Amino acid sequence: MGQQFTVLDFNAMPMNGQADIAIAGNFLGGQKEGDFIVQLHRVDNFYVGVFYDPVKNEIVRYEGFTNTNRPTPYIRLN
């Protein structure tokens, strides 16, 4: 049995590798945070925030995390 891919592994990767993993995850929602639009994805046992800068028209960073309180603002109840 191989080792499980972790959020630490994700955060240590170059951005192009992070992009591939984030896109393969489940999209949960998005919101505006300061100057960025942030999309939230669920990947295995952690979450990934995808930070998009609309002024630059580019993704500026990916942030992996495990804190289950952080996704709450992204999830809207109907």
C-alpha cells in the first residue's frame, strides 16, 4: 500500500502540478476575497483554494488546507 498524498505534498508542488490536481478535485463554490476571486475544490483529504486575480486575468496561487471551518463561507444553503 502506497503513502497517501497530503496537503503538505500539494503545497510543496510547482503551480502547474497544483493546477492539475485542483482541477481534478470536486468544485464546491467560489467567492470574492479582497482583490481575488477564490474557488474552492475538495481533493481527497484536503481543500484547495484557487486564487484568481481579475486585474491580471490569471491564477496567482493555489492554497491547500485541511481546516474544515474555512470552506463554510463558500457553501451556500438553498
